[in-house]
Amino acid sequence: MDYYLPLKLIHILSSTVLFGTGIGSAFFMWRADRSRDVGMVAVVSRQVVMADWCFTTPAVVVQPLTGFAMVWLAGFQLSSPWLLLSIGLYGFIGLCWLPVVWIQCRIAKDSAQANAEASGFNYPHRYLMRYWYALGWSAFVSMLGIFFLMVFKPVLW
């Protein structure tokens, strides 16, 4: 039986979940943060953390499993520049995502506490959100780069 096409479908679907959850989470976190409503930030950040665990984490695991399996089945060389760059970008995205998850958990906890105490936002919130935005944009652009490399498989050098 040919496993390549079913693996490719799973790979594409999991990349869609990964990208879609990222875009959706970023949009709702941005809107909540922009509202300056600590209660809204508390609810949205808690939901974003849950979405990361339910959707993003499984997709993060499925991507390399299906990707390396397809590389093996298709006979691609792991030393291909487009593939090496894709793997490097995926690793970079992971290095961005881990602190983003920590920041989201911290914001969910802090904003829930601030909402319960009716104390409003504090300095760490703004500071954390600046990092969250920077890491999120970096990961987003890198993800677009991976999509480009996967589709076009350019000869880079």
C-alpha cells in the first residue's frame, strides 16, 4: 500500500490546524489586549491556552512525524537545502512557541487574579505582551517561509 498520499493529507491538515489555531489565537489575544478589559483578557487568554494544548500541541507533534516519513518514502535527501531550511525554521518556530505558551499561561493567571481583585493591569502585562507580539510575528513569518519552501522546493545553493 502507498502511504505517501495519506501521510501528505495528514501533514497538510495538521499544518492547517497549526497555522489556523495560531492565527485565531493571535487575533483573539490581540483584540482582548487592545480592549484593555482585564476580565476579557482573563477569559480569552485562558481559552487560548486551552486551544494550544488541544490543537497546537498535537499538530506540533504530527508535523515532524509525517514530514520525516514523507521524506523517507519520497526518497528526498535530508541534506536538500530547502528541507534543511524548513527544519531550521520549524525549530525556530518551536523556540518562539515555548515562551509564547508560558507568556499566555502567565497572562491568564495574572489577569484572572487582577480581575478578581479589580486591580486592573500591571506593568508585567504590557512587558509580557510586547514579547508575545514579537515572538508571534517571528513565528508567523517563519511559518510562511516553510509553506513557501514546501510548495516550491527551490534550489537555494
